Amino acid sequence: MSVNVTREFINGLPKAELHVHIEGTLEPDLKLKLAQKNQIDIGQKTIEEVRASYQFDDLASFLAVYYPAMNVLQTEDDFYELAMAYLRRASENNVRHAEIFFDPQAHTSRGISFATVINGLYRATVDARALNVDARLIMCFLRDYSRDSARKTLLESSAFRDKFIGVGLDSDEHNNPPMKFFNQFTQASADGLHVTAHADIDQKDSIEHIRELLEVIGSERIDHGTNVVEDPDLIEFAAKNKIGFTSCPLSNSFVSPEMKGKEVLELLDNGVKVSIHSDDPAYFGGYISDNYYALAKNFNFSQEQVVTLAKNSFETSWISKEQKALYLKEIDDYVNQFNA
Ligand code: HPA
Ligand code: ZN
């Protein structure tokens, strides 16, 4: 790692967070506090016990710990508090712009209304302006739920159309290809919503899923998606069309020994707009600056490469050209001042 890529440099660098699941920011202390308030038995009573329950080595074993924990989220204020806690962390990490995933079906399926979820989260995004963070929401479909459930969720979301800017796709990818939701993506896109989707690392059909997203569905970004390096034609397509790839090193390190650092370097070398994010920071041991630092340190990134990652995050975000230009200038000013 070049001498200029310190923790301090990374933390101060203006960043866009494009891959964070709000439910994945539920820290053990808030989990315990809400469990007590809402009188929900989560099976653990101390922070240490909660942390000890975080044993996973693949996507499925992670999701088996992740979803039950959401039971502690019951009221609009709970969702507000969850999102505010994340946004304070984001502000401390110099996240200037955040596009945040939420999973309505993980809540409506247990009797919490769509309105409760989105109104609490949205109120936090408004209040985050005081923290100098411009925050937006992305509604994700759970890909292991039925197509009909996604259809109903999209229909229900239309009453809240002004509170989120795009749709995504997450949860268990095994045998759940993007094309399962072709109609929902098409409809969302026609409604003016942006489109992204997960292509988790090293899945059974990773390349096929990435191909569907790029060539058929027209996804603007792919979350994770670093397996694209296996297919030169798709790399070329992604570079030419400025597709964003949102890689999450600490999350990757739970399921792959090398956090996909080589793949990130290869994508940078090929001019692909890859960027670095935090996925589920309460579960994977770090927020966005920790993710940048882990990657830069383990793979000896130069300052220029780190700056390119941050610029890519703004360039592939869903903001106006004018806003992008302002953030890119903020990065240049920061780097010049830091190096002076
Ligand atoms: N992949 C799929 N589903 C998820 C993830 C992820 O990285 N994080 C939270 N839900
Ligand atoms: Zn994710």
C-alpha cells in the first residue's frame, strides 16, 4: 500500500455508499435494546452472546442468522432509529451520498406494514441532511420469495413512489435467477425507477445471472458481481456501458479467502466502474472506511487506485450530472489538500 493510503486518508475521502442493507446495520446493542423494549426473545442476552451467534461461512448460513434478528424491528420509530444509527456512522465515514437497500418483504411477511417500514426509514433520510449525508432508499425484492410476492410488493410500493429511487434484488441466489423477476424489473423501469441487483460472489450460476442482468434486464449496477472477470465479453460490455460493480471486501472475506481483491484490481485495469461498500456492516465487522482499508492494505492499492474507487462510487450513483461533478471536485480538492 502506498504511504499515502492511511486510515486517515481513507476516512476523510468523500465517498458514496451504494451497497448497504439497512437491516444489516443492526448493531448488537440496538438489537438487544429493541428486543427488550418490544419484549422479543432473540435467544441472547448480552452483546457477547449476540456476537457469538454470528457464525456463517456462506450466503445461506448468513441469511439464517440475519432474518430472525429483524423480529426486533416493530414500530416506525424502530426503523427510524436503525437508519439514524447507520447514518451517523456514515457521516463519520465521510459518506456524502448513500443509496440504502431495504427489504420490505422481510417485514411484511411477519405482519409489519409496508408503511411502518418505509415511513421510519424515509424520515431518517430526511433528518440525515443535518449530518451532511444525502440519503436515498432502494427497495429490494427477496429473490427466494415468489414472483407473486414481488408483484404485490411493487404494487404496494406505488403509494410511496416518492420515497425511494430504485429497485434491487437480494437474498438467496441459489436457483433464483434475475429473470424470475423480469416483469417486475421491466415495470419498475417503466415507472422511472433505477435498477440494480445482486450477483453474489461464486454462486452456482454467477456468470449466467450477470449476463441476464446486463444483456436482458438492463441493470445499471450489479451488487458484488466480481465474477464478471471470468467473461471477457461481459467485461467489455460493462466497461463500455459504465456499469457499476459494488464490491464489499469484508463481506466477501467471510465466504472467500481473498476478499476478491485481485478481481477488483482486474476490473480497475479494464476500466470497469467498480467501487467499495459495506454490505451488512454490523455482521461483517466494519463500515465503509474499514472496507476500503482492508482491501487497500491486503492488496497494496495505490492512492490513485483508492481515489478511482471513490470516484467510481459517485459516477455510478443515481444523482444528476451536476451533483456528480460537485462530488468529484470535492474528492480532487481533498486529495490535493491531503498531499500538500
Ligand atoms: N447478498 C444477498 N442478500 C443479502 C446480502 C447479500 O450480500 N446482504 C443482505 N442480504
Ligand atoms: Zn448485499
